[in-house]
Amino acid sequence: MPSLWMAACYSLTVFKDALDSQAAHISALMEGVAQAPQLATSGSVGTQINTTV
């Protein structure tokens, strides 16, 4: 039974390391993504969409 417990602990450690690695990669990807462009707040282009004028 102790060997089964050790195998489970090892598997969880490997799983945690994999998740930590993925989190680091996702953080790096998200930092590299440009911010979404701001929507127009004035003018005639893009401010009167879906309105009844």
C-alpha cells in the first residue's frame, strides 16, 4: 500500500508542475496580446450602430 501512495503523490507532483508550467506560458502569451481597440464615442462612424435615427 505505501508504494501506491507514493505513486499517487508522484503523479500529483508531476501534474502540479505541468499546471504551473502551463500557467507561466499562458501569462506570457497574455502579456504579448495587444489590448482591444477602444470603441468610438464620438463622430458618425461606429457610434450609431443598432439605433433608430
